[in-house]
Amino acid sequence: MDTKGKILNGAFSVVGAYVIGAQLDYISSVVSYSYVMIYVITKLTAEILAVIVAWLFF
């Protein structure tokens, strides 16, 4: 993998690791189902934006 691929992969995985991690378990135990969906959508949006920003700066 070239340097650009490593940077994009890092940007993707930093946010992506928390989409289905311990934070999701905590959020689902504290709030209702609609807030869990908002949490997942927000994390996926942040993941996409992180890749775009890394791609633009690289």
C-alpha cells in the first residue's frame, strides 16, 4: 500500500472503530433506539468527512 492509501485507511479507521465499539453499547444502554440511529449516522458521516479531508490535504 502506498503512503496515500495508508493515510486514507488511517483516517477511515480512527472514526470507524467507534461506530460498532464500546461507545455504541454505552449509548444503547442509556438512550432510546432513535438516538442510537442518530449516533450511528453521525459517526458514519464523520468517517466519510475524515477520508475526504485526508484526501484533500494529501
